[in-house]
Amino acid sequence: MQSRIQQIFSYGWHDFCQFFQPSGVQQKAAHSIMQCKSGALGCNISICGECGHQEFHNNSCRNRNCPNCQAILKEVWGDARKSEVIDTSYFHVVFTVPAELNPLFYANQKPLYSLLHRCASETLLELAADRKYLGATPGIIQVLHTWGQTLNYHPHIHCIVTGGGLTKDRKLRKSGNGFFIPVKVLGRKFRGKFLAYLQKMAVSQELLFSKSCGKLRNSYAWSEFRDSLYHKDWCPYIKETFNGFGNAIEYLGRYTHRIAITNSRIQNVSPTHVSFSARDYKSGETTTITIENKEFIRRLMMHVLPHGFQKIRYYGFLNNRCKKENLKVIARIQGHLRFSSLLTGKNIGEVLNLVWGYDIRTCPCCGCCSMRHAGRTFAILN
């Protein structure tokens, strides 16, 4: 049975391809979504050793843009992060850029998404190093999102930041309950960094100017555009404050493996149109958006990230190169690590049982714990 998002693609993909030219990575994402759990990717077969009952489980696509494949990945990721807990407060910080930059971002996705990550992390780390604010290096987890509730293009970075960090002499320093950097200071620093790096990229001709931003090829137009951005609102905001790391990771898990839209938000699908719910962040009200299927697919495809791009990145004492050693130091100072990983090294069946209480070894026919893997197919079953 097709999911709602698969129905949209079955109705609208052909029309979408008639009007637009999807990139290779967009085509791969679309075909993965359409084939996920359909049998086209093969299936795994289980047989009960007691009564002989057979179960066929269609394979999922495991594409990071597919709404049907993120639940297990999210749980495993969150479980691994819980083992990196320290005893301190945690903050959710969001960095956004002015909408005027959107055409330039879309034409230069990989370099500008990376620049967004870089500027957010450098801003947090440099200000946190100042004794006036924290005087230490915090741990930071960053996640790139490119969408708003209506599937519009809206690049931004979600950051989970520890309220404590390691000093240069390897001691642990903690902040109070409030975020330790004033938001206006954060915004000015971020804006200055981003525009300085952007100017360097423009001067060294690293930027591509597509038709939507073609006028910026002119040096005078570029200078005027760049200068206007200094007067825009670049103010980041503190979305949440957490007293416990477990709550913060559970919260961030909803962001790390989220795609632009889920099946639950899709209300109705017809051969021509789709209706989905969208929440206005300012008013808090939920409205229904109805658009053509091909327009829905166009909006969704805008959020397929470049091949190999790492949307989740780690900085500060959680930097992958020195994370183990840093966590050992912090554990020695605090006397313990609060959580340990439960799912590391577990197979999918074990994860299903531990998280959702679903034991794939139990036969739905006779109830015996005798289901065993009996092989797999690599083509559609006839």
C-alpha cells in the first residue's frame, strides 16, 4: 500500500519532469521514495520454525529524504548522543539568513550551506571563549534545514549548545540557567562573519550567479546588494532552554532526521492536487495549503541536499577528532557520565524490540518465538 507521499509522486512525477529538470540527486531521491517498501527493492523472508508461517518484509530505501525511513535512524542517533551527556544546561539556538540571499544560496548550495555551518560554529565558539560570556569551549551539535512549514526555501541552522565547556587548562566551567551570550551580540558577529566570507568568495569568483541572481554579476550591483545585507535583521534566537541533556537530545532528534514534510501532515491527495497542514510560527495557527502535485514535488525537491553533504556537524568539545578524549576529561571531573548507549551495535530487530517492544521473532500465526530469517529477494515478487 502506497504512503501519501508516494501517491503524490505517482500522480505528479511525470508532470514535474515535463516542466522542470531534476538533478541527479533529486531523481535518486524521488525514485527512492517511490520504491520504498513497495517490493521494487526486494524483501526479506522470515519463516516460523513451528508452524511454517511465512512473512515477507519489503525493504526500505533508507534515503535521508524519505519520510518512511527515519524512525530507526533517529532513535539510533539519539541513543548515541545520550552517551555524550555532561551535567549542564543545554540551549537550542537557531541561525537564519535574510530571504534576499535565497536565490544565491540555491545556486551555490554546497559552498553556502557549508559556510552557514562554519559561521554559526565560529560565532558560538569565539564568543563562548570570551571570559565575559563563558570563557570555555562548549559542545555544539548543528543541523541544517532548508525549509519552512509551507515547503518554501528557508536555509537555517539549528544548534544544540552546552551551557558549560572546557577551559584551556582542561577544567569544566558552567554558565547559569540563561543563555550566556546576548542575542544581539550573537547576531552582529554572525552577520559580520558571513558577509566577510561571502565577499571573499565573490572576489575569488567561487560563486555561481544563476538567472535568478544574474544581475549580481555586475560589481556595482554586487556591492550594493552586499551593503544592503548589513542593514537586514540577522538576529538569531534561542528557541528552547533545557535543564536535562536527555530532553535536549530527544527534542533535537525531531530535527536531525526530519524531512521537509511528513505523511501525517498530508491531509488529502487527488490525481491533480495535494492538501497539507502548515503552522504559522508567529501566530501559532494551523492552516491548510492546497497546491498541484507537481508544485508540491517542486517544493520538496528544493530541499534535497547535494550528494554527500553532511547536514549534521559537531563542534567544540564534541568535534569528532577529539570528542573521546574530551568526554573522558569531563567524566573524570564530574565523576561519571549520566547515560550509556543502549542501541550501539544492535541490529534492526533488536532496536525494534528495545524501543517499540516489537519482537520480530514472534510468529503472528502461532505466537511462538520461532520466526527466523530465511533469505531475501532482490526483485519484485510476482
